[in-house]
Amino acid sequence: MALDRRSFLKGAAGLTFFVGAGGVSAVLSEAATGTLDVNMWLTIHADGTVSIIHPSTEMGQGSYSTLPMFLAEELDAAWDDVEIVQLNEDDRRFGNQLFGGVLYTAGSTGTQFYFEPMRRAGAQARDVLLQIAARAWGVDKASLTTEPSVVIGPGGQQASFGELASMGADGLSVPAAEEVSIKDKADFRYIGHHVPRRDIPEKSTGQAVYAIDVDVPNMAYGAVLRAPVEDEVPVSVNHSAARDIPGVIDVVTLPDGVAVVAESLWSALGARGLLEVEWSQTSPFRNSNSEDTLAQYAAAADAPGASGAVWAEKGDARSAISGADRQFSQLYLSDYAYHGQIEPMAAVADVDTDGQGAEVWAGTQTQSWTVQTVAETLEIAPEKVRLNMMTMGGGFGRRTALMQNYVRDAVLSSKAVGRPVKVIWPREDDVKQGPFRPAAAQKLEAGLTADGQLDGWYHKVATPAVIAFFNPVRWEAAQPNDVISMRGAESKFYGIKDFRADHIITERHAR
């Protein structure tokens, strides 16, 4: 069972610990409520429950269990005592530094970034528990050991983590994160071992709540007719027939579409089909052809002497290949690809009556960007946005930064009708109008030595720079390095002496 963050922040009789970024220890003091607030990584309650923050987002990959497990490992907490708290927001303290310090789950970076700090958070908390026990028993801390959720003294005396938390830690010190001792791999109880995932029982029994399942009082439903081509807007809308459908509340013009808000999803979808919309027909993609696009990319990658922005380089790949005993080259093509997440895109928004705040329920790979999207849409401060993070039925990048249109649609619809609105993208909408992975042409060249060893490798990728349109601000700082298109092409796990990977940045012909 997961705690909501508000309940977690209210606290209970127990201890709360934090791993700070600084290199100094902290002296603990007792709070008036009987809790000890150092900061917010974990709380040990008097009943022995250990509440641990999950800073990433769960979309089937298992981080909801994996990241708290890192902390529980070093704390030596019994896994059955762990209660997981989904973090809704707070990138200042919990942001993923591999994504510039925002809350962002993508590219398998959650484990990479949080592995070390969450382990050290658990080790710090364990150290404080040992200090409490040592003070209570009048023994040296070094004489104490732990078993799951229990501290054991030199004379065989025992105290549970809950009992120790109840004693308080006034005046004790939290060791600096980089100085605290952490386990050797040989001593792991959880990491590298089978540990039951916490999300599986609820998902297996239908109790897990996704954004598409959310139901709040007085909620309406929104269905959006979107521009058939990216970058086009509605010029005129005839909605008279749509408004005649029973249950229709309003028809709302959006920046790139028209939303029908109704008492039921079926009424909204039915009315949407009756809308007559004239579009601007100004998109540069209106006459794009995917076969022509792929042919252009192939020509760019396969052209004699073609090169691009260097993504990674070691030695002199071209000289190594030309001087090798055997040379190989091959052109590979990949078409546009749909993300294919199992759960349709959905969000619920409830904009405050004065328009100066909003509550949102959404499955998102980036809490930070979702909050920012709502704030920008309503022209309010991010602090006025209340996000409820939902588990997701797959993400694969579809629910990341600037793909928050499903949230924006719900926010604008709610603001227009003065009620909570759930917007769902039907599967056919997402296939037709969701963003695709771009098409690409990749030219691989390699040289082998006489004994068959790889002597040189040259990898050219002709594809658009995804970040350039996906996140223009980030592209200004990153160009010409597009991590979304090129990540993995560096082949850092192979011992190739002479290596090069180039990004031949091509024109984008589709969303």
C-alpha cells in the first residue's frame, strides 16, 4: 500500500532522515510533535513502518520497488515493513541530476542516479538507529549489529526500529553522506536477489489506479478533434450539430484543436464526430511522404564522404578502416515508430474557480514538466499546481517533457467549463496524431584485421535532431549533440581502438 505524500509530510511519532548534498554531518533535534525532521527521504514510525520516498515514476519498469529497495538495503529494514511514498513534486531536493535536476524518468537513468544517494540515505538512518541504541544501552556503537528492522546489542538485547524511533534522537549526529559506511556486495540482502515487486499485486487484481481510471466529483469528459497535420490551427468551427447531442456541456477551441466537453465520454466522442472545422492548412508537413523522407535520409547517410556532427570519437576510424585487411559497410533503414504504450493517454484537471491554481491527476514521466505545462497554460506560478502522480501503463518516452498536450487539453477544458474534466486520447488518435520516433538511415562501416579483430568502426546516423523540436531551449545549449537520436551510438562498452559516430542532422518531415 502506498502513502499519499500529504499524509507522509504530516508525519507521525518517529524519525525522518535526509541525505544532503553537502559534506557535513547534521545534529538532530527533537520536534515538538515527537518527530525528528532532518529532511524527507524516509520516516521510521513508532509502529516499525518505514516510509520511503519513490522519486521517479512507475510505468512498468519496476522503479517503484527498486529505488526504495536501495535505501532499505542499507538501512537493513525488513521489506515487509517498507511503505512506499510516491513523490508528486519537489525537484529542488529530489531532482534527477542526469536530467538537469528535474524530476524526469527516462533513458534508464533512475537507477543510475538514485542508486548511490538512496543507499547512503539508508546507511545514514541505520547509523542514527545504532546511536540511539548505544545511548539507551550504554554500550559502544561499534558493538551493535542489525538484522532486518532490529538492532542487536553485545549481550543479545534487541530493539526494533520502531522502538528506537520512539526513543528520539535529540543531540545525535547524522554522518555526512560520503563518510557513512555502505555494504559490500557480498552482504546484500535485496540488491541482486529476488524481492517481490510492490506494484504487482494491485495490478494483478485490478486495484491499481491509472489516470484513465480517476473519477472525481462533478467530473466531465473531454474529447478533442485535433489538427490533421502538426502546426495547424482551427480557423472556423461549426459546432451546432455537436451541441445537439444530449449531455454536451460546451465546445472549446484549443490552440491546435477543438474540445467537446460532455457528461460522458461517449457523448463527447459522438459530438466530436459532428464538428465541422476549417484548418489553417499552413503546416510544412501537409504534403510529406514517409517513403520520400526515408529515401532522402538514406541518400544523406550513403553519400560518398558523408559526415556529420561528431557524437563520439576515438582514434582515427576512417584511416583504420581504409588500412584494414577487410572492409565492410552496410546501410540500414528504420521507419517512423509509434510509442505503443498500453494505457491510452489521459489526464484529469480541476482548475480553481479563479483560474489561479489547479489540481491535476496524470501519469507522466516528468513531474516537473507536467507542473510547468499546467503553470504556463494558466499563466500561474508552478507552486499553484497540485499534481497527483498516477502509475502508468507504459511510457517509452511518450509521456515525457514537451509531450504534455493531453494534460494541457484537460486544463484548458476544465478552465472553460468550470468543472473537473478528464481528457482521453483514444488509441486511434494517438496513432494518428501522437509523436513518432523519427525515421532514420544508418550507415555502418567497419574494418577487420587479418585475425578477425575489429580494427575500426564508423557509424553515421541520418535523422532529425529530436531535441531541436522536442525541447528548443535545451537544444540551444546542447547543439549539435542530440542525446535522444544518438544515445548508444558511442559504443563505449566495446574495445574498439579507432571509432567514430556522426549525426547527420536531417530535416523533420513529420511530428
